[in-house]
Amino acid sequence: MSRTLRIIHDDRESFFCRRCGSPVPPSIAGGRNRNHCPNCLSSLHLDIVAGDRRSPCKGLMRPIAVWAKPDGEWSVLHHCERCGIIRATRIAADDDEGALLKLALKPIARLPFPLET
Ligand SMILES: [Zn+2]
Ligand SMILES: [Zn+2]
């Protein structure tokens, strides 16, 4: 397998979420990454290589799916509205559980085929 999904780590900066306006604090104790909004799970496309802040894109990255890894850890897949890149980001301890559940259940709520009864 040649393609890997990069996980972005950053806990140096805080910012205001461009989508919902919530303050996004630097990572809390126990959390290793803080690069997305704990309220709406959106992120910004800031990095070329994780943590380098060198991407010229700066697009809004919307959460599109939850990825459950074999070890049970959840990541959120973010899709950049501007350039289209998709990245995986480990969830944080203070991420909104309702928002995570809603994201995870989205495909179930919109089945592309009829359910047999
Ligand atoms: Zn937000
Ligand atoms: Zn982008």
C-alpha cells in the first residue's frame, strides 16, 4: 500500500473556528492533537507536512466521516473545501460526542438502497 493518510498533530496554537466561531484552545491535558474545532469538528488546511503550517491553501476543512481504526481509535476524515485534499485527524478528548455520533451515523441515515423488512 503506497498511500497513507497522514495524521496531523499540533498543540501549539489556538484559534477561532472559521465555521462556527467557537474558540479552539490548545490541546487539553491528555490530548495530543488540537487541530480541529471540538464543537463542529471543522479544521483548516494549514499544513503540508503535519504541523509545519506551510500550506498556502488555508481552506476550511469540513468533517466528512469517522474512521474507526483496527485498534478501535477514531479519527475524523477532513475534506478541504478549497483544494479537495482529505486527511485523517485523531479525535480529541473534548470533541463534542453528539457531533461525532452524527457524523458517524450519517451514511446510515441516508441509505442508498432500500432496507428489506
Ligand atoms: Zn467549529
Ligand atoms: Zn486545501
